[in-house]
Amino acid sequence: MSNPGEPRVYEALALPSEALSEGGVEILRAGVINDELYVTARRAFKDPSKWGEALGDIARRIAAIYSLDDTALSEKDIVADIVEAFASEMGLRAVRDDSKSTTKRARPTRKRSAKKAAKKAARKTAKRRKR
């Protein structure tokens, strides 16, 4: 925690060198301020399900970063931990895959179920807006 007279500094990540040389579009930024998560995002894909692919790729990259620092955990185990926490945060059931390890993994949903859930969420949002 900073002292009252000290200037507050936000520690932003550096842009990838490829972004500086090739250009591109930032689609997601997340930061923690006073233990609270702040997120800004761009509606980057026509199909919102593409965000699932992007979040999966992000999870794998984060796992690679953690496995470099903690060699006791494999990238696969770290991804499983992230998926378990994600499933819990989203209110999804986590299932144990006893055949491979004691790590819980999120049960995959069928596309049909995901579409129904998305429609239900959209209806709830529409109802809230009408109020």
C-alpha cells in the first residue's frame, strides 16, 4: 500500500514488439486496482464464441508463464487449475478425471446447451433493461 503523499503508479505491461512493428488491435486489457479486477474489452469478433478460443489461448500462455517459475507444476496441471476456477466462477460443474490425475476439470458443454444458456442470459439482460 502506498503512503498518502506518494504518487500512485499503475504498472502497465509493455506492448509486444510485434505490435509496435506490425500494428494490430488490442482486444482486452485487465488490471487489479485495490484488489478489484478492472477489464476493458473491444467487441472484436462477430461470433462471441470466438472469445472462448481466445480465453483458452490466454489460459495456455498464462500456464506457460507460471510453469517457468514453478517447475513442480506442469503447464497441463496449471491449465487444469485455471479451467477449474473458471468453471466455478461461471457456475459450471467441475468433474474429477480420476483416470489421469486428481485435478478437477470442467465438464465440456454441448454447443446446443451453450446456445440455450446464451439465449437465456440475453433474455435476462433484456428483462433487466426494461426495468
